[in-house]
Amino acid sequence: MALQLPPGVNRRYAALAAIALGAIWLWVAFDRPYKFPDHIAWNIYSNRPLSGQTTEVRDVFDFPPLESESIKSICGETQWNQSVVFTCDKSVGGIGNLRNSILNCVRYAISAGASLVVPSIVLRNTSDISQIRTGVETDMSYMFDTQHFLDSIRLSCPSLQIHSSINDIKDFENAHEVISLLPESLVEHVPATGLPEPEAWRSQFYTWLEQYSTPEVTGPMIINLGRSYLQYPIYSDAKLFALSFGSILKFRSDVRVLAVKTLQSLADTYFLTLDLTQDILPNAFFGAHLRTEKDAVEGWPAPDWIYSRFETQSRVYLEQAPRSSSSVIYVASGDLNEVAKFAHNASTSPNNYSVTTKFDLLKGKDLEELQALKWDQQALVDFLVMLKASDFAGIGHSSFAWNVALKRHVLATNKKHLDGPQMLSDELSQIYGNIRGYPEYAACLWP
């Protein structure tokens, strides 16, 4: 029986409509009409794949090798001595510790005019995260993009010669036996704010080195630098140097992509429209660094350090959370049991906050990739996500929290961030603790 059209409907128009609908269906099925022109400002919903399809993620945490005129200026004024070579293989701890100690190694190499072997990293004990001085070394690609480091040195400090390994040092077979040195040990007294006269360190170093110079030594002098963490006053150099120097280090690409995917999933889960190219994401989520893992508890026992207690952190973070104008709290922590406790407090608070982590937001192969990373590598994802939080909170004895807050502070308008009401306070972050406590972080931690 033939299909009967409603009265008044022309068969020719009906056929044209059917053809048009068929064309639209084919377009949707095979040409993905939601692909926006390249000139439109990027957002997380553009070029979203159909179910079962994959697409490359734009790495918004990527940046080109650093070419800094302020670093070039200091390197250009340095007298270089390639017969002196520094090694840097004692860097231990979490990302804040590792990052700063490696940067200090490079800064001391510039001061001495020495060359430098590519820094290495000491691995944490995976069975006991409180054990950081294991003596087990790996290369810096464990955390960082090594090629970015090499390219940044080449562009910003071309006179600083970098050796891929100790065996690549010229005339290595005639080198003096490796000499160990803790850089700040050359200074009689180092206050909490770092070396009192960093410009004098070079002469102090060469005076110390003379004791090892003998006629029998014809090859290079190799100096194994001890871990120097919070002893170099970063603002003894020009401000632009201090603010740019940290960019010679960039996190490895896989954790950067996982951080982007974490933010994309957060937006999907909580129905947020986010432009991830923004430095700070307004009204998106509150970032809380819950620092109550095993290593923190053992390092700062709760009876002595009020801000190391879970109860204290939970209370002050939930008091600060309304500043973000969001009902979502992203928690950075290596202990999911502690996160569960905080989530309960947040959900039963007057504002009924939703708590999430990278482990909640990443799915499938992305979650498997995250779980395959070591504990400190996983923290890199949190570090990057926290940089873009609408508001951020941490505690004063955490280098992770300080590093995040100080990098965010570069974007803040309130420059009196050390004047209270907390240890660090601006409109983008708060670090909890006594005002002017731990002055070494603000003075000696490269942002």
C-alpha cells in the first residue's frame, strides 16, 4: 500500500525534503560538522570526537625553550672555566624539592663559570615514601623534559657547556678524583633567607678549590655538588631573572597531557565551560593540597605542627573554599583514604561541596597511564592542575604548596602576599601558617 501524504503536501517538496535529510545524515556520520575553524579561540568542547574516536589533546602546559635576555646578561658577564665541571646527582624529595635543587645546581654552575653534567634525580623508596635518600639514581627525564632543558640553556646561557654524562667530559681520563662540595658550606653563616652575599660565592669557591690544584692534575676538576635546596636567594639576581629562570625546566609531556585530560574531564563532569588557555580558570574549582601523607606526618608530627593535622587542614580549606565561587574542590593528595575523609567533611558542610581527584576524573587508558607512574610523577599532574585553579590552598611546610602558590603569585595583583593574614595570602592562593614563617620559601624557591 502506497504511503499517503497529508492533504496539501506536494510530492515533489516531500522528495526534496527527504533528500536534504539524507544529505544531513551523511554529513553528520562522515564529516563531523562540529569541527570549528582554526581561528576560533580554543575551548575544551571544540573538535570533540564522536564516541569511540580519539583525537590529539592540545597541550596547554607546553611552552617553547626559554630564551631570556636577563639570563643571557648574567651569563655574558661571567668568566667561564670549562676545566671545572659540576655534577648534580643528589636531588631528592618531591617535585618542589627536586625542581629547586636542580635549579640551584645550574645557578651555582653559572656563578663558578663551570660546565655541568646533565642533572640526575634520586628515586624515592616506593615501599616507604618517607625514605627519599635511597641512593638510587635516574636521569632527569623521570620528571622533566631533558631536551627542553638543553635547548633553554643553549638559548639563554650558551656559554654554559652541558655534558650528557661524566664520561663525555673532555680529557676525563686525566681528571682529578671527584670532589664533593655542599655549596653553602663555603659560607660561615647562612640565614634562613639564603646566602648573605651570593655574589661573593665564586671567589669563595675558587679559594676552596686551590687546595686540590697540584702539578700532577692536568685534566678537569669534577665537583659533585651536594643537595642545595633553600639556600640561594633568588632575588639577588634581577627580578626578571628570578621569574624566568625556573622555565628552563618543563615537566615531561605525558604528565602534561594527563593534566589537560584531567581538566577536560572535570569540565565534562561538572558541566563547566572552560578555556584552558587561561592562566587561572575563574569560577571553576577550588584547589586544595591535602598534605597529610605518611612522609608529611613523620616529618612534621601533628602534636608539634598544628597545620600538619588533617582536622586543621580540612577546617581552613573549607573556610576558604567559598572564595572560588565554585561548588567543586579538586584535591591533590597521595593518600586517597585522607581524601575520602575530606570529601565527607566537604559534603556535610553547609555548602555541600563535591570533591574530586585525578583518579576520579581520568578514565580507561588515561587512568591506567596515571597509575603506571610513580608516586612523585603522579604529583606532577596535580601540580599543573593546581596552577589553573580558581583559588588554591596549601600549608606552610610544603614545598609543593609554596611552589604552586609562588608561580600563581606572579599573576596576582596583591603583591603584599607575605603580610598576612596567612603565611602567604593573595587573591589567588593562601598558604596556612604563622605570618613570616618559613622565610626561606619566599626568598629561595624559584617560581
